Amino acid sequence: MDLSLTPAELEFRDELREWLAANRPGPEPGDTEAAIDHRLAWQRTLFDAGYSGIAWPREHGGRGATQMEQAIFNEEMVRARAPAPANIIGLVMGGPVVITRGSDEQRARFLAPILSGEEIWCQGFSEPNAGSDLAALTTSAVQAEGGWVVNGQKVWTSFAHRARWCMLLAKTGDDQRHRNLTFFILDMKQPGVEVRPLRQATGDSEFNEIFFDNAFVPDENVVGAVGDGWNVGITTLMFERAGLSAASALAIQLKLDDLAALIRDRGLQDDRSLSRRLAALVIATETMRLNGYRGLTRIIEHGVPGPEGSIAKIQWADINQRVGELAMDVLGGAALLADPVWTRWMLRARANSIEGGTSEIQRNILAERVLNLPRMR
């Protein structure tokens, strides 16, 4: 694993850094809907400049950049404290799975609007009784003339209230658990689709429930083969976890800089207990960054992310929660009154070990697919 940059990569980094300094948008609004609009406008700016989906192949609207250049882009975005694009689910998961597993017709139809942000995507996997165990989902798709009729419910769906398309896993048969699922691209703007927001502890409603009542998916919106949805879905989740890259570690490092400044501002820099905890977080975050580069090496060598991405998911959740806990100890009672930024971080981080696959599930994945340990029953 070579962490040095080539002359071409250094040139790309410097060009991007200069562009971000000149074009980074102003502060993001506190209101959730206004923030989404803010990020949509930013994604269009990125798209117009050729910085949206830069590692996608040129024939699919991307820049044809290398995976290393994509990693540089991710890190420079974080370093500039620029907002993420609004259609991050489409860019990180939807587009890549259509590129790798979709048909030529699907690529022609769906990819360009993902890049521009014209059409937002959401992910319809988890259900009230099928989150960690996706194979137990009950949302069904019954074959009809020209397509499939969908009934059921999904939950914890980010951006569903603004999405045009949903990556949907649904049960299409009575075969064994992993052979009865199919991956669909479902139109969220049709009759038979109801979206209800979920209120969070932070006061936001970034997640939603989706209810399907005889919603329809045409045959041409099946991704992969009927009954192969489990494998297509796993590919999607690997892209999601690969997104927890070295750039995610850099984002935490910047937050740790803010936390160190908070400790100094409150006159606590000589508190050895706080210093030890902060140092441990710095070390853990650097470990996460290096693991991110190991995952990047896997993508460069094999074209797709591997199960090692589960390590990053565990690290990301654990570190975020520890950062929030340390901030609360630094602030004490003032956390309830004076600093909503850190309180929000602490509250939001509690979900990190659950969303996107629980930490327990990630450990099972590592045990079975990386360490080759026997499955316990």
C-alpha cells in the first residue's frame, strides 16, 4: 500500500484545492429542508465544474478519474469543510450499482440525473422487523403484466420525502431466504407510495417510513436477475461502507481539532484525563484513516470494495460516539444551554452503531468473510 501521490495526483489535488477555495458555498442553513436545497445547489455547481461522480467512467458521465483521485477529492472536500452533495446516496450507492449490475438501458436512463442532482435516490432496504436481518424482510413484489406490484413498508429511509427513485429490495418468491429477493428501482412519485417523516432526538426528520400500496415497478427497472436481489443488495452495501473512507477519518480529525480548541477555551488543557481521552481518539482516528487507504487499495486492485469495509463502519461509529461523550464531559451542564453543535453531535452519533448495519452485524461479517470463522447457531 503506497500512500505517496504521483505528480499527476498532486497536480489534481492542487487544482481542486484552489477551485474549492474559490467556489465553496457559505454556511449551511440549520433547517433540514433548506439544507437539502443548499446541497442540491452545491451539487449542481460541482456537476457543472466536472466534479460530480469523478471516478465514474466517462461514458457514463463521470470524469474517468482514478480511485486515488476520488479519494483525493473526498479528502479535499472535507478539508475545505464543504457540504456533501445532496444526492449522496445516488452518487455513492445507486449509480455505482447501476454501473456494475444494471443494463445498458438503465445506465442511459438513470445515471445522468444522479450526477446533476436532478433526481434524488433513496435506499429501501430496512423494515420494522428486518433491519439487521435483511433476508427476513416481508415487502412483496408480485409479478403482473409488464412488471411488479409492490406492497409493504420500509423504514429509516434517508431523503425519501425528496427522492424520485428508491433502491428497493422486495420478496418475489418462496425460495430460500437469500434466493427470494429482487432488487428494483421504484418511482417514488407514483400513486401507492406514502412517505411519513420520523422525528429524531435532534429535532430533525432526516429519516422516513415508506408505505407501498399496490405500487408498480416495470420489468425494465429490475436490476440484475429476478431472485438475485440479495447479491445486488450486498454490492450496494459494500459501496456504502467503502464510502466510510479515509475522508471520513479526516472529518473526525477536524472535529477533534475543534474539540481540542474547546478544551483550551474552557481552561481544561491541563486535565490529564481529558488529554488522555483526546489522544486516544486521535490515535483511533489515524488507524481508521489508514484502514480507509487499505480499503481503497482493495478497490483499485479488484474494482469493488470488500468486506473489510465493515472495519471502517465499526471504527466510525465507535469514534463518533466517544467524541460526543468527551465533548459532553468537557462542557458539563453548559452542553444543555450553550453549545447545540456538540449536543447535536452526541445525540446523532448514538445512531451510528445501528444505521447502515449494526456494529454487531459488522463483526459477524468480519468473522465469517475475513477471518473465515465458523458461523455460530
